[in-house]
Amino acid sequence: MNDAGDGNSGDGDRESGDAPEISIVTPCYNAVRHLRDAIESVARQRGVRIEHIVVDAGSKDGTVEILKQFPQVRWISEPDRGQADAFNKGLALARGPLVGWLNADDMYEPGAIARVVQFFHQHPEAVLVNGHLVRVDPEGKPLEFLPARSSRFWLRHFWLKWYWLNHPSTFYRKSLFDEVGPIDESLHYALDYDFYLRASQRHEFHDIDLLTTRMRVHPEAKTSQGWDNFAADVRRTFEKVWKPEHPWFYRYSLLGIRMYAARSHLAESFTALRAGDRKKGAAELKQAAAWWPVLPLLPAFYPYGARVLLRLVFGESLYERFPRSRRAASKRSTASSEPDSDLVEVCRPTNGVEAHLLKAALGSAGISAQVTGESVAAMEPNLWWAAPRLLVPPAQAEEAKRILREFKESNASRPFQR
């Protein structure tokens, strides 16, 4: 164990010996390309004592050389049995009462960890806190905004509606692992889902209205390597959690897994056809049929098919101009909370990603902002009027506009990237 520093970063004083308020565990293997970004995103946190533990699987690409450049990071480098084993090793070394799980290619937003720790202090009943997350490309360009909307019901029925929990933006009390057990080391693609499902048997989850993490998406990432592996892991999880005491729900869940995998392959098929890759489109369609042989009985078959047909007939540019039903948009927007009546609009960002980046910039300056309308903007991107709104208290409106103006100017060359 490299223990050059005691793990404190931000405002922590390594020489004071103060115990960390939160431990961040980063499993990695041959992560030389992005690990520095992850470590620096932790080191930039302020107002909280952080212990950062990196568990490397014996990398040979220069990862260890990078780790040696950060004396505040505690790290080990030795062979392991996979990501779950690496995280469990880090968990055993963690000294903080709270735990975060940051992948080597992901990054925390500035100031996020202090806000998360504060939330735990204000909600002593909370054992799992979920924040907003932005998926970015290998260069850091935002791709998709994933809001914190955890639900135990949708966690158990994710094939009907996604459960909105992502481990890079989720934080835990360490005692939760003592209660429900560590990460299952036999799983490789649904290891976080397995833990969430076990935890949901005993506790409610909490969401924090805060953009906490940027999750990098690239071909080498496990999240980019196919739906079949995830579905297979989930099936094993259901065998463990549901089959012994709830065999009827287990059988129902197996149908859900098949529906999820078929729908995912169907989406990939139509995406490939839209891009003109008929060979891949046919292969994905075959995979979808393998999971769900009678595709016309799959509810997702018709909307996906209609969208691709319209795109192929009219072309991409003309399709994007098609109007959408305002009634459908307004119905979908009911899930988002209504803005406080005493707030004023200071900005209309282009999308939810930009909205929460700007909100985070205002939060760093002590201005409490609220984002509204993002569900319509996310689900109806073709509607010119469906843009999120950034609202602040009237007394802070002018200051907020000034901060936003300076923030945009400072990011003009690479807008809204890390």
C-alpha cells in the first residue's frame, strides 16, 4: 500500500491527522489515458476532507508512474479478479464513513463532494444518495444528461423504465456495505445493479439536485461493450435475489430481461440502418429476435420502426424539422417539478447538460438556481420552444447574469467541456 499521503485533499490537512469525511475508491487497469483527470477532479474538491484510494490491477502502461506523481493518493498495484474485487479492496482500506465510487475515466464536478457530504449530514436516514450525471465523449464533450431520479420500483422493473442510478454519481454510507454485503465479485457488467437491488430490499434511496459527475463513454469502457453481458448478469442477480422466496416474480423478471435485451438490440439495429450500415442493422435485428422471437409483439418495435422509416423516406435534415405533439410534450413534462413562483429566468440553455453546468457555476458562487423544463427538452429535442430554463431569486438575478456571461466567455473556445 502506497501511503505517502493520508488521503486528505481539498481543505484537508494531511499533517493534522484528521479523519476523512468521505473515501473515494477508484479501481483501474491500464488507465494512463484518463486517470490523471479523475485524480485531479478529486484533488480540486474544496471544503471537505477526502481520502482517495486507487486500486490498480497491475497496469503496465504507465498508470503507476502517474500515481507516484500524486502523494495525497493512497494506492496499491497488484493483480485482482476484476472491478468488483478492486472496489472491495479499496472499501476495506477506506477510513471515511461515506464512500464514493469513481471510475478511472470519470470526473467529479468542482464542489460536488462537499455538497454530497453536507446532504448526508442533513439527512441522517440516508444511506445511498444519487446525483445528476453527464455522459461525455473521450474528449469531454457532453453527450447526454442523466438526472437523479432513483426509484426502487423502477429499479425492479427497469425494462419498462430505466432506473436512473449510475455508480459514478452515487454515494453511500460505508455501513450499507456491512449491512447488505460487498460488491458481488462474480459479476462484471451488472455489479452495481446487483448491489442496488440488494440495498433496495432494506432502504429507500435519496436523490440530490446536483450535477456530481461526468462519465466518459468510449469504446474501451465496459458500458459500451454490449447489452447481452448486462442481461446475463442481471439474470444471475434475479436468481439470487428473487428466485428463492419470490419464484413468480423471478419468472416475470426473466421476461423483462428478454424484453430489455431485445429492445436494446432493436435500437442498435435501427441506428445502424439510419447510418446506412445494413449489415450491422441485420445482425442486431437477428440478436433482437433471438431474445424476443415474435418482434411484432414487442411494444418498442413500432415507434422505432416508424422513426427510422420516416428518416429514410424524408432524410435526416427534413425529419428533424417535423413538429411534435404539444400535448405529448406537456404530458411528459409533468414529471418535472414546477418552478417556485418567486424565481426569475436568467438564461435559456440549449439543453439539459448546459443547464446543469451553468447551475453548478452559479452554485459555486453561492447562488441557488433551479432548472425547469428539462424533461421536455430531453424528450422533444425537435421542439424549438422546448428549452430548459434557469431560474434564480430576483435579488440575485443581475449577479447571476454576470457570472453566466463570464462563464460562457471563459469557455467560448471549448463550450461546456471540462
